[in-house]
Amino acid sequence: MDPQAQKILQQVRDDHQSGAAQLAVQTLASLCQWLDAKEVGAGELNDVLTGLHAARPSMVPLGNAISRCRQGLEASTDTTPVSAHARPVIRQVLQQLQSAQTQTAKHATELVSPGAVLMTHSNSSQVFSLFRRLSEQRQSFSVICTQSSPGNEGFALARQLDDLGIGVTLITDAQLGLFMAQADMVVCGCDTWLSDGAFVNKSGTYLMALAARAQAKPCWVLADTFKDSSATSQTVVLEEMPRSELGAPAGQHITVRNVYFETIPTHLLSGRVSEAGVFSFPAGPLR
């Protein structure tokens, strides 16, 4: 595997800031740049795609995007040059990813009333697409976002919202319940939509959904179909990051855990928004 391909794979493994959809988009764009830069053999491309598919198990859009790319690629011997054929295939899947995100944000705008206060956790690129679309439509709204420790993705979201001129209240994760009373609705992203009535997102999302249910606040998840997985709550892999990230004390009887993702049952949600439309829970009509 050449250095540029190794760099793409390492970037995916090391990226703890990007949401699932953003990571998939960035990775496919990097693959296109790699294929533009050199003539890649079929075997080499296969090795890279295999590594990427397995690199981030909790963030299924990348795996699904890689699977779609494979479907469009012709079987070839290991040394057959494939850059010219692979580039348009990967670009097409990249466009599908971006279109799904755009359509999901478009449908989600139907749920937001003028002047609404929206609470979110972590930094979902799909949720930010909603915020950007509302801003472009000059609809008044504000955001409450969490710090989203230990990666502090909420800091990046707060800066993005500030750049758009959108009012944002930045809180610690522990203040979710306290500030829920000020929110009109909750919107969050999704890293994986499971097949058994649950989804995976950044740890802390479950607490936000519970607080929303306790205070009768609508809670919507933005999840396009690239997020769909056949995995269940029992079989899904929840990534755990280095313990050193927490800065915790060491001790003979101290066990430090840094599980970045968790499963959230969909019975806590108002519904799901995807590129296909808005779906309510219990199962309701598409609109």
C-alpha cells in the first residue's frame, strides 16, 4: 500500500471529530484525489477499500459507501490499472452521499418553527446542514449545544454557528437536563441505524433523549439511508477510544473507560428524518 493510501486509512482511524456522514464524504473525496494522482492497480484498490470498510465499525456510512463503490467496480486481476474506471464510480457514490445529506436537511426544515430553540449533542454534519439551510432561508432560530466531551466536538459546532451569525448557548454535557426546559425541540445525528429499533450515536445522546422524553420535548434524529445497518444492539461494535484522552488519575483500583458511542432506543424519539422524508414513531406516514 503506497504512502498516500496509508495516509487516507490512518486519517480515518484517527479522526474522532467528524460525524459519520462527514467522515464518509471526506474519505471518498480523498480516494478520488489518490486515483487522480496515480495509476492504481485493482489489487491495491481492493486492499484500501477493505481496510477502510473495517476501519470505523461504529460509523456505518463509510462502510455502506465502500460497499456501493465495490458494486460499481468490475472484477479485475490484481495488476490491472483501474484508476480511470474507479474514479467515476467513487465520485457517483460521493454525490449520492451529499445528495442524501442535502435532502435530509431539506425535509428536516419542515419540523422547525420560526424562533425555535434547538438542542443538539456532538457535531453531526447532517444536523449542521439543517442549521445552515435554516440560516440560508433567513429563518430565526437558536441552538443549545453540548461540549460533547471528551472530544469536545461541540466547540467546533459552536464556532461554525457563530460564523453563520446564529445564537448558540454552549453547555457542558452534565447540564443537558437543566437546559432542556429552554429547548423547543431536540435534533441529533446518527452514526448507525440498527435493525432492531435502536441507533448508535455519540455517548451522551441517550441522556439527551431521556431528558427530552421526561420534559415532553420532541426529539428527532437525522439519519439518511447510508446509516442503515443489519447489526443489532447486541452485535454492533461500539468503539472505545484511548483512556489517556480523559486525563483520569491512575490507581490500583481505578478502571477508566472511554466508550465513544452508545445505542439509543427509538421509542424515545419523535421520529426519523432521512432523504426519503419524515417518519414518526410509532410508525407513521411518510410526509
